[in-house]
Amino acid sequence: MKTRIKELRARYDLTQEDLARKVGVRRETILFIEKGKYNPSLKLAYDIAKALNATIEELFIFDEG
Amino acid sequence: MKDKLGISVGIGITALAIVTILFYIMNAGNLELNEILPLLIVLILIVSTIYILWDRIKNIKKGLPAQDERLKITNYKACYYGFIASIWSAVGAPLISGIFFDYELSGHHVTAAVVLFGGITFMISYIYLAWKGY
């Protein structure tokens, strides 16, 4: 699964730590989600999308292959 | 509040473990190899615990949670690996001791092996998974 979190973070000038604080997780969790090494829960995905003014579909790109 | 309480309890238990180890070392006299090895494992467990506590305190100071959903999953996985290691060490420790050292382990040695191997597997898995990301 690919994500556009880094791109949207840059748009709002947010660091990983800022976003982590907004959604109530550790900075490493945001890092691993961006790297595709951790699949967040639906709630966390929703919270991140909300914090970045986007929808879950815009943030996460599912590779069906 | 819950995080701070957990960290305070963790610091207390770690401090007690360190004091116990120090008392043991001071009163043990000359330590033999079979006494040094479990002591090393306990020291590794203490150092790992200090690292985990430091990591949590660092996050709390930054206004971030000490533990989140990813670390909870990491915790469950590490518990699972520790449990498997405990079971296999209960079977493996007497076998290895008998085959390689021709020495029959007593019940309390096997219990110690189960606790120590389970603990060390938990710590190694937890730190590795927390660093690696899954």
C-alpha cells in the first residue's frame, strides 16, 4: 500500500511530529505508515485523513496486484 | 496519567531489580560461569527495560503518547514470541543440557530457563519490531 501522507504533509507544512501530535500517535508510527511498513487501523487512517483535509481514498493507494 | 503511572511502576520495579542484582553480586563471592550466564541475561533484561522506559519518557515529554496502536500490536507479537520461546525452552533446556553437557537440570533450573528465555525473547522481539516497523 502506498500513501500520499508525505506529500500532503508538505502541503500544510507539517512535520511528522506535528501530524503525530494531531492524531495522537508516536512519530515513528507516522514514519512507518509513510514508508508502507505499517497499515494503520481504520480509525487512525480516518484521523490522519481528517488532519490533512483529505479522504482516506486520497491518502492511501491500494495496490490490487 | 495512566502512562505516567505505568512508567513510575516500571522505574520502581527496575530499581528493585538493580538493587537485588547488586546485593547478589556483592554477597556471592567468586562467581562461576553457570552463575554469570543467568546474571548476564538478567542484566540484558534490565538494560532493555531502561531503554523502553527512556523511550516512553522521551515521547511523553514531547507531548506524544507513550504507547499507541502500533506499539500495542508490537507488544502482542513480542508476547507471543516470548510465550513460544518459554514453551520450547521448557522442552529444550533439559534436552540440550543432557545431550551437550551430560548434566541433568533440576526443576528450578528449568523454571529459571523458561522465565529467562521467555523474557529475553520478548525484549529482543519488542525492540526489533518497534525499530523495524511491524
